[in-house]
Amino acid sequence: MDTASWVALISIGVTIFFMLGVPVLLVIAYWVIGCSFVLGLTLDNMGAELLNVFNKGFALLAMPLFILTGDLINQSGIARRLSDFAYACLGWVRGGLAMASLGACGLFAAISGSNSATTATIGSMLHPEMVKGGYDERFSAATAAAGGTVGIIIPPSIIFIVYGFLMNLPISDLFIAGIIPGALMVIGMQIACWVICSLNGWGHLIPLRLTRVLKTAFGAWLGFFAIGLVLWGIYTGKFSPTEAAGVTVGFCIIAGLVSHLLSGLMGQHSAKSVEEKSFAEMFVVEGFTLFQLPSIVVRSAQITGILAPLIAISVVMQQILSLLGAQDVIGEFVRSMGGYHAVLFTSMAIVFVSGMVLESLPVTIILAPILAPIAASVGVDPVHFAVVFLVGASIGFITPPYGLNLYVASGVTGVPYFKLLRYTVPYLAALISVWILVSLTPDLALALLPQR
């Protein structure tokens, strides 16, 4: 058989593996190994390329640090305080708790930078509360899954780090460019949530009390400080995204350890409601002990151990696709579309379809080097295209048949995967609307950037 026939056969085989539930990392690895033999490449070459990815990737060091940050703020109770604040602000609106969970996802994303961590954390905390509050359990789980999509758009963002590393773009610029689109994604989903909850009469309303808002805002001060620390440091150029990640981890460790000590001295009980806690008790989160810290680090390392090999093997996959000429075929197809908007929307369609079957990391690593130069050649700003590309990739997190966030939400809530699909449709509509708006309005991504 010729090379094309062997590649087609290998591709069919790994597709079957994927449909049988084999992890994406192994599916891509099997394809890379098979195609390497077909092309006459040695496994030594693959090993060298895998090592080379991380030898030249200082920016990628931010990834495990931001993952650790997410686990630290979850374990310390900071994430719960951010959720309480969001509910205090929105609980008086029909569907307020569901809207608050989406707002909490945005706040959590502004510290963690991970979609799956955002979905798992907010879903495990607020899904039981939503069910108790009269929401359909399937809608509640779908809300957590949808909210997690902003985890890779609102800075800091792990996938922006990878994109900047691949395309040689300033990661700080990408972070800043994601602020407004990420906020619009949250607002768009909240509007969809309000409509659905109003039609179904879901959610128990709570009165809007200034004292409750102030208490919860005061109680979430550590979370707000961490968010501000990251954005201030990156925006002003005081430190790089990698340094920002290290600073934030250090702050979260100190805050968690000190808070646990203070909460013990104060005799604080986490079971108290917001109304029962004094301002002094709201000031101090539960925190964690020094002995709990190793288990938190190990949990973060396990997530990093999944993502890092996926990044490396996807880079090798992209190189093999280049040798096979796939990049030229896709590139010529996109170029043939014509001008600015035709190329932009064709690229968006390719990203959307790819996101239905692949995780955002391989989508970014494989397609960004192909599509970004073509978009730039027709006048699309590279940073604007990065935001458009990654917003599209984030929508894939709740788009079947893959939909990583749907699997995560199903796992933490116990709601079967297929029962979530119906309730993701309104959120998909909202996200796609925002995506189109961002693609047609570059200033939404570029307005906050310093003069370039």
C-alpha cells in the first residue's frame, strides 16, 4: 500500500479507539507512532521532539502553577467565598443561583485558568445547592459545564499560554485581550440562564440586602486580591505570566496557611450561614494546614501530568501533518475563500468542527500554526485572531460528541452525560452569539491593550 492508504488505515483505527473510550493522549500517540513508521521516522526522532517542546518552553511553566493556584483557592475556601458573593448579588433575580454559579465560574477562572478545574470546583459546590433550590438537576449540571468554558478565556489562561508559545505572541497581550470577551461570555450565558429559569419558574428568590452583599464581598477579599495581583502584575509589566503564576501560588499558600491558623484561634465554624457569621469571621477563610499541602500539590501534579504530555505529543502530531501535506491542503482551502471575513469565518468553522471531536490543546497546536498566518495575510490582527480562535475552541467543551466539560460535570454531579445535552443548547446559542460578536468587533479584544 502507498503512504496515503497506510495513513488512512491508521486514522480509521485510532478513530475506533477514540469511540471506544481510549484516552485522547493515547489515541494521538498511536497515530503519531504509526505515521512515523510509515514516513520512515525513528522513535528516537519522536523522543527528541517531545523533549524539545519543553526545553524551549519557559512560558509553559506557568501552566502547572496556575493549576496549583486553582486547587489552592478551592481547598482554602476562597472559591466558596467568591460563590457566596455572586449569589448575594444575583439571588434576588429569577434563576439567581444559577446565574451566580456562572458568575462564580468567571471569578474562579480569573485565578485558575482551567476549564475543567472551573467546572469541577463550581459544579461540586453549587450543584447540590441548585437542586435544593428547585432547579432541575440536569440543567444545574449543564450550567456548571457551560460556566467552565470561560476558564480558558478569562485571564490567566493555560491555553493562551500555549497559543502564545506556539505563535510567538506576547502572552500578557493575550491575557488582556481575553478580559472583555470572557466577561461577555459570562453575561451571554447569564441572559440565557435567566430566560430558561423564567420560563420554567426555577429557583428560590432571596431578598437583595446590602449587608449581605458587603459581608460576602468582604469575605471574598482574598480572591479579589489574587485576581487583582495577576492582572495588575501582567498589565503593568511588573512580571511575566510565568512569574505572575509563581507569585499567585506563593500568595495562595501563605493566605491558606495563615487563614487556617486564624480561623482556629477564632473558633470559626464553616457550617454557619453568611447571615450568622460576623464581619470578623467573614474576613478569615477556612484555609488548610501544612500537612494538607503535599496532597494539594500532588492533585495538581496529576492534572499537569495529563496536560503536559498531551501538549508535547500534539506538537509532534502537527509536525507529521506538515510532512503529510495536510497543512498545505487546509491552508489552500482557507485561502481560496477570498478576503477578510471569508477567511475568518472559514477558520471559525474549522475550529468549531474540530472542537467537537478534539480537546482544545490539540486543536490549538494543530490548527493555530496553519490558520493564524493565513488570517494575518488578509489583515486579521494576530491577537484578535487568537481570541476568536480560542473562544471557538472553548465552545467545544460543551459540544458533543466530545464535550470535555460535559464529562467533568457528569462526573462531579452524577448526572448522566446524555441527559445534559438538551440543557446545553441555550448556552451554546449564547456562546456562539458572543463568538460572532467578538469576531466582527476586533475592539472587544484589542481595546484594553496598551498602544502597540
